[in-house]
Amino acid sequence: TPINPALAVRDQFPAIPRDWHYLDSAATAQKPQAVIDAIANAYGRDYATVHRGVYERSASMTQSFEAARAAAATLIGGREEEVVFTRGATEAINLVAQRYRNGNRSRVLLSALEHHSNIVPWQLAGYELDVVPLTSDGRIDLDAAEQMASEEHALVSFAHVSNVLGSILDTARAAQIAHNVGATLMLDGCQAAPRLPVDIAAIDCDFYAFSAHKVYGPTGIGALWAKAEILNAMPPWQGGGAMIDRVTFEKTTYLPAPARFEAGTPHIVGAVGFHAAIDWVRAIGLDALHAHESALVAECRAALRSVAGVTLFGPEESAGIVSFALDGVHPHDIGTILDDAGVAVRAGHHCAQPLMDLLGVPATARASFAAHSDASDIEALVQGLHKVKRIFG
Ligand code: PMP
């Protein structure tokens, strides 16, 4: 597939000059001007608090805030009353770990490729972990998962797309495996939400978490989607304003979800920026974005294979993410020399230390793509790697 020139959105990103090659969108996406403008207007022209003011400005900001919730729901095919705004995917997973209970089941089934934020919250909440191995090309081995899943598992919690390998989960099968044993399926959608069409109803998952800043929106806000009956059965986590029905010193009652999980003044402007980002992404279309990034991945993997000494990790069919190593060079040195060449890649463990252990490396270099990426970014990456090789002899 040729790289879709129809996207041609690079000029909408003020933080990406033509001679800079940003290949770290899996860490955080750069922002299109439309999102920056929405944030500026929300703090400028339109600013006020939400949910409490009786004056017109506050009422209209409340509408914008709730419209953002509806937009976040629409992005993944959910209903707005099922979306809780959180600080991001990390907080979303922590909320589930701290407050969701599935009877007295005490184990969580996750996989060897999970981000720390889909490992540590479960440990903190006192769950025992069972770890599904990967296939030889770096996908979650669902045959193994099927064997391992048991009625001791409260949840099965998998990354929809791996932030290191780009591997795409067969979500419908994951849901079947979880539900067959009465476990709840949580998907970490951080890397999928910006790169794939997501339809949580078709997946039949129970929880879905993602962060605005990876979907071209602002930091500090994200979403937890959950089936309404599950959310409403969960007790509140943080207490304060905006989540209560009636407070006395003797007894407090709480609002239904999602409000009961949103104590305090929320990230009002973040929500407005999140909405603008979702509109921006949906105008391009997640199908078009996925096709665009898949073409870039295919071209990138082919180009990297032509550089002697490069090892590629992960499956050929990866969603916008390519991790690699270069013989005899630490990924941090790759990253530093590439930076000199105007190419920004991530070098490190990518918050997936258990996966690094499994791959037998301390770190990888990772190139990740976005709507603005094009063939010039891959050319610059390959040129930069030749420079790395010259320096390291
Ligand atoms: N899961 C995955 C797969 C991720 O890539 C990330 C971000 N690197 C997270 C979870 C955590 O997201 P955040 O830091 O935005 O909460």
C-alpha cells in the first residue's frame, strides 16, 4: 500500500518543523493547531468552572465539558454515561484495581508485554498475577491464555496494542476467553485509541482505558469506559466535591457514575482539548489513520532490514510502532546520535521492563508513527542509523 498522501496534515503541527522527524508519538502525540486553538479559547474567551455556576458562562462550559465526554464515548463506540474522566490511562487502571471487585477472586491474568501501568496497579491492590506468554513474533499467545484462564481470575487485562511491539490483540477472542471463566475483560487502549477503529460493543469488553495525550489531545486527562452496571456497582474511590448526593457528618450518599468517580474540579480545559482532538482524529478517520500507519510500518521495517546489524522486534503487522536494536550499540547512543540528525526516537525500556527481560535486552530503540508521519521520516531514520554505524565503526 502506498503511504496515503491524502493525510498531508504535517503543516497543522506547529511543533514539527519540516527538518525535524518526530518518531515518538507512542510516548505522546504532537498537537494539531485545532487542538491548541481549542485549549487557548477554553482558557481565554470561554473559561469558567463546570457543574456549579448558575451564570451563563458556567452553564455553557458545563455543556462543553459534557460534550467532550460524549465525544470520548463516541470514539470507542460507547455511551457517555459510561465514560469517567481520569488523569489518563494510568489513573483509569488504578481506579479499576482499587475499586472493582469480582466476588472474592484474587488473581489477574495479564501478559508479558504489558506496560507498567497495567502491572503495578494490580500488585498495589493485592492481586496475584498470572502472565500469559507471547508468540514468537511478539503477540499475546491467546492459546496459552485460554489454557491459563480460570475461575480464580477476577479480570483479564491486556494491552489492545503493545506500546513496544505494536502487536494488535484479537480482542473478541480475548473477551471470549475472559467471559468463559466469568472474568472481566479490561483493555489498555492507550496505543489503540489513536491508531485503530475501536468498537467496544463489538469487542464485548468490560473496561477500556485510554489517554487524551496519545490521541493528539492534552496531557492530564483520559478516559475509563465501563459498562454502566459495572460502574454503578463500584464504590467511589476519591471523595470530595462534585461526587456526592448529600453530605452530613453522619452519612454521605453519592451520585451515580460517572460523577461519583470525579471528585473535585475536573480538568475542564483538558476535556475541551480532548474533544477537539477527537473531532480532528475522526475527521481523518481511524481506518485511514490505521492504513496510513500500517503502510509506514511496512516501509520502515523493510528499510531497517536493509541496514546491516539491525534486529527488528514484534510482528510484521504492527500498529504504527517499530522497536529495533543495532548490534554493539546501546539504544541510548542510537537515540542521542539520531537526535543530532534531527530524528526523535524513544530509547529505553518503554515502561515495560518485564518485556525487556523476555526479549533479553536492557532497552530498545523505538520509532512510532502518527498522522503527520511520512516517508521523509523513515529516510531520515535510516540515514541517521548509517551515521550511528559510522561513529561506532
Ligand atoms: N499503557 C500503554 C500501552 C501505554 O503506552 C501508556 C503510555 N506510555 C500507558 C499505558 C500509560 O498512559 P499514561 O501515562 O498516559 O497514563
